[in-house]
Amino acid sequence: MAAPVPTIEKRPAPPRGPEGPPEGGRGRGGDGEVQPVTPATPAKVFVWLFVGTVIVLFAAFTASYLARRAQSGWTEIPLPSVLWLSTGVLAVSSGALEWARHQGRRGRLAAMRRGLSATLVLGVGFLAAQVVAWRQLVSAGVYLSTNPHSSFFYLLTGAHGLHLLGGLAALSYTGWHVYRTRDTAQALATADPTATYWHFLGILWLYLFVLLFWV
Amino acid sequence: MAVTHEVAHAEHEHPQSFWKKYIFSQDHKIIGIQYLMTSLFMALIGGFMAMLIRMQLGFPGLKFYWAQWLFPGGFSGDQMKPDFYLAMVTMHGTIMVFFVLTTALSGGFGNFLIPLQIGARDMAFPWLNMMSYWLYPPAILILLGSFFVTGGAASAGWTAYPPLSALRNAVPGSQLGQTLWLLSLALLIVAFLFGSLNYITTILNLRTRGMSMTRLPLTIWALFMTAILMLLSFPVLLAAAIMLLFDRHLGTSFFVPGGLIVGGVPVSHTGGDPILWQHLFWFLGHPEVYVLILPPMGIVSEVLSTNGRKPIFGYFFMIGSIAAIAILSFLVWGHHMFTSGMDPLLGTAFMTTTLIIAVPSAIKTFNWLATLWRAKIRFTSATLFAVGFVSLFVSGGLTGIFLASPAIDIHLQDTFFVVGHFHLVMAAAALFGLFAGAYHWFPKMFGRMMNERLGKIHFWITFVAIYATFFPMYFAGTAGMMRRIFSTQQYQFLQPLAGLNAFISIAAFGLGVAQLIFAYNFLYSAFRGPKADANPWQANTLEWQAPSPPPHGNWGATLPVVHRWPYDYSVPGVEEDYVPQTSPERAADTVLGADEAASLQAKPRGEET
């Protein structure tokens, strides 16, 4: 190896003594340690960044909602009763997903698959209940353009539903992946980010529910 | 997803079909070049529109024999219609901001440089990266297609303020053209979000051994912050665009107030708030101008340090000021809205946050100057454009201080003073950063050198012409000439500005023609230029350790290991005036043992966990 060359790099004192290998780099093996610290996988970083993006999107909708409510023409729409059911279904689906991951951590991949399937079915059920809520409002004569509150109701539930479709796709992919793999770590590596996103969608729904009818 | 792509990486030596290698490629370098080439093509279109605008403004009543043939709907007889002029202004702004500068700087250089400069084989999610690029051409087709629908292209300005943009019968461009504009932008936003997610994940997770965050080249820091800005600002525009589409087509009233009468017909909407759109738009819009200017700042830091053969001055202050600018950019959007009936107290708050941005901007400027201070500067084309960037950033940025003050801004709002300001500080400066980057990294992209003589001719004509075009706009604006005005002959008090406008137009034509030199140089050199060696500029960063152009997978069998920061130029006691980042620095590296180090490096990624 070539002779060491001096540097004019200015930096804080090295975290390890001068005897150690080059320091730095949180990336896999980039830490300079012989046994690299396991960093967050790209999928985990990705899902949190994506959650951040969706939060910004709904923050913009929230700001618009609050600003628009201060203007004229705001009439409260009735709360479709089926929303209580859909909220419950989504909460149970998050529970089922946690159960699936719990089984996965114990190496029971078959049970994990069943849990994931249950989550998927409950997710579809939630979407169906949301459509029923739309039908309830339509039959009560409340349409998208009826008043600003109804516009926001359809807009926000619709936007949430579209993100939930993405969540269903992620769940299906996870289920398929768990079905193919025999390796618990790999199954969890896919299931963990999916769970982060799915739980986020549940919390987002609770937030929207409160924003739309209780704020 | 994470698991599958790593397997694909381990076996990167597959021969690939032309289709997979160059068209639907998942290789970050090809995607970067695709982004860059498509953006340059869009720059030709956006530039052509600028020429039409300047022909109309410089020589009102000019006969357009030939352009008439291209856009039959835009001309009556051989005169340009005012509607078409407004569509030109709108599309020129939209194309240049979103479809040229954002895509070329963030999409082009971001994709090409990030994995290479951090020592990765590719992006974290290559497939998503490919999708990011392939949403861009459809967005272009929808945008350009809007010229050929009833009513023509959108004409509500690049800011698309409602009610002009919300009511379909407001002006001809408010018909289908505006809808297509919104859809095109929504597609492009999704492309940007895919890209940004990828950039951040890649920079956080795929850095090679020894590449700590504080050893990243400033290009990467700038692109990293840019990606964060895009991730936090573009969803807001997406939300606004969705609501505007609802207003246009589904009868909602988010942005349209009641009591409007358009063409004698009362509008059915009630109670919406057009100012709300402005808030949402500018919450994106102001970070967006930093999305355009941060990557050039990174590029310029890199180019000036390399060609000045000196370490960048104030590396940590450079990172800090990039971060400060990024944070502040979210707190200043109101300075675009001083005349919207804003509470003066709020206006003062926005003035304060805006003025604070001058501090990190000045830190960066002085650091560049200090980097060049007593440097042995190599005046390559890239260096010239980088120095030109600093000049434009200062001369354009100083007028930003004027505009930040509500008292002055209310007078200058929507005049050519503003047009001159943002063209110099945002458009021209970003363009110079783009050129500096193109000349600097061209050898790495195509394995060939660009013609330096043509590059210098290109620089000098562009530099003179860009000042001659945009600086007089300050005078036109101070004299009261409105932005987006169709003709200076409409008002008596503007008629004396005819000569000034003719001068601006002639300078603009010179500017336009000079870009053909670049286009020729770029295309000719890509195929016929002299072969470039791996490190033609004797630079330190990692990409210059790979062959030119780098192979698929970038690094052959082993990843590079980083031992130092990227700015070890002219280190005392070293024979060469540069020390690559891979050059070992301490005896400690040999303690590990060459075999052990080699075995660590040889280990393919993904097998360690």
C-alpha cells in the first residue's frame, strides 16, 4: 500500500484512535468497523421519507381546510355512521398486522402469512366501508360540490383511499414475498417497512376523521 | 425491493440489449444523461419561446411570417395575438423552471453524480429511478400537446393564479390547456418525488467505507438538501393542483370566490379563496428557486476548488449555509404576496426572514472568493462559467434585498424589475451552474473532451449577452413597465422604452444564438471529441477514480475506500497538487493488513447482513 499522504482536512477529533481504519460512513460496511453496524435498510429509510412526503401533502390539505372554513358558505355535513365501522376495521387491521409480525419474529411464517392476508382483507373492507359512506352521503343529497365541507370530505377520504390502495399493494407484495421466502429475517425486512406505512395510514385516517368532524 | 436490487447489483457484468441499456435503463448514469439531454431539448423549446416573446416586445407589430406557419392559431394575419403571447410567457416560465432547470440540475446531475461521488454502484432503488425519468417524457407530451387543443396552451402565467386558471371560460388558455398544464405538472411532481426519495436514501445508506457525511463533496451536500426541499415542498403544489382541478371540473369552490361574472354569466362557485392558492403555490415556489440554485452552488464549489487547485474555503460553513438557506426558504414565501392585502405586520415578518437569507448567501459568496484568492486558477470553460455564476448570483441577488422590502416591492411588484431580478439570480445563475457542470463532467459522462476554444467563445458571448439582456430590465421595471405586458405601445408612458426593449431583444437574440455553439460542441464532442482519460482535471472526488465513462456498476470488483475529504489540493509536502479521496492518509491503514482490507472491500454489498 502506498505511503500515507498528509491532508489539510479540518475535522473534529477522530472517534477512534489513530490506529483504527478510516472512520465515518453510516452505510453498510461504510462505518469503517470490521463488524459493520447494521444500519436502517434502504426500504426503512424510504418508507419514513415517503411518510414524510404524505404528511406534507395532507398538511397542505389541512391548511387549506382551516383557511377555507373561515370563508363563507361553510355548512357542516352529517357524519355517515358507517365511518365508525370503517375506523374500527382499520384499527383491527393494524392489530392483525402486528400479530403477523409477532408470528414472523417467532419464525412462524405460515401464521405470518395468515395475519398478512387478514390485514389485506380488512384493508379492502375499510375501503368498501368508505365507499358505503360516500353512498350514504349521496343518498342524503350531499355531493362533492354541495358545500366546502362536503368537497373536503370527498377530497380527503379520496386521497386517503388512494394512499391506502398503495398500502394494499405493499401488503400484497409482502404476502407474496413471505410466501416465497423461507427466511424469517428477509420476511421481516419486507414486513417492517410495510407495517410502518400501514400504521401511518391508520393514524392518518384517525387524524382526518377528527379533523373533518370534531375540530 | 431492497433485497432484490442488491442481488441484481452483485452480478452487474451482464451484457444488455440496446433497449435495456440506453432506453429503459436502470443505470443511474444513463438516467442522468437521459434527464440532461431531455432537459437540453426542452431548453431549446423554452428558449425559442423566449425569442418569440422578445420579438414581440422589442419590435411591436412585427410580422411573423414563419412562426405563423408553426402556430397557426396564435397569429391573426401576420400579427401575434395577445392570447398567444400570454401562452408563450406562461409556457416559457413553466418549461424553464420545471422542465429544464429542475430536471437538468437535480435529475441530470443528481442521478449522474450521487452514486459516483459517494462510491456506490447505483441508486438505492434503480427501478424507481427509471420510473422517475419515464414520467418526464409523458409530462412533456401533455404540456406541449396543450398548444394544439381548443383555446391553446395555458396562459395564466407559470404561477397559475385563480380565478384566471380556475374558470374554464376566463380566457382561451383557461380551457383544456390549463387542465393539461395541471396534469402535466402533477406527473412531473411525482417524478421529482420518486427521484428525491431515491437521492436521500442513497446518500444516507449507500456511502462507501470512509465516506462520512463530513467528507461528502459539496455537490452531494447541495443535492441532498435539494432533495429534502423537493420532498417537503412539491407535495404542497400537488395538493393545490388537485384542488384546482376539482374547482375546474367538479364544481367545488376551493379557490373561486362568489359573485364573479365572466362573459356576462355569473359564476356558480361561492366563497372560495384565491389567496389560498397563492399561499400554497409560493410555499412550493420559493423553495423551488432554491431547488434550482443549490445544485449549481454545489457544482460551482467543486469546479472552483478543483480548478483553483485550492481546498474549498470554509467547508463546514458551506454545508451550514446550504442548510440555513434550505430552512429559511420555507419561511419566506409571503414576500411574493406583499400586494395581496397582507397584514403589514406579517409583511414585515416575511421581510425579515427574507433579508436573513442574505447572510448564508454572502457566506457562500465570500467563501468562493476566498477559494479563488491567490489561487493558481486554470481557466477552463467550466471555471469561467463558475466564476460567471458568482457574478450573476451577486448582481441578481442584491436586487433581492430591494424586493424583500414591502415598501419598495409594492412599487415594483409585477414589473420588469422583478423579471430582471429572478432571471439573473435564479435563471441565469442556475444556467451558468448547469454549463459549468456540463463542461466539467462531460468527460466523465461521454469519455470524450469538449472543445475548450468553443467553450470559451460560448462563455464570453453568453456572459456579455446575458447581462445585456437582463440588466436593462431593471431600468424598464423602475420606469414602470409591467411584467407580461403584450406591447410597450399600449400606454403612452411606456412608449419611450421602445428603444431599450429593442436593445434587450437584440441582446436576447445574441444570447439565443450563442447557445447553438454549446449545442454543437456538446453533440459533436459526444461522438467525435478527443478521448478523455479517467481524471482529466486532476480532481479528488471519487468519480474521477473510475474509468471515463464508468462501466455499469461503476467500480469493477471492489468499491473504493475513502480516507480523506475531497479538497486536498496543493497539500504542503506532497509532490502532486491533488490527493484523491482514496489515497491513504495514515499509517493505520496498513495496520489493518492489506489482505484483510482487500477482503473487506471485495465483499459484495448485501451479503454482510
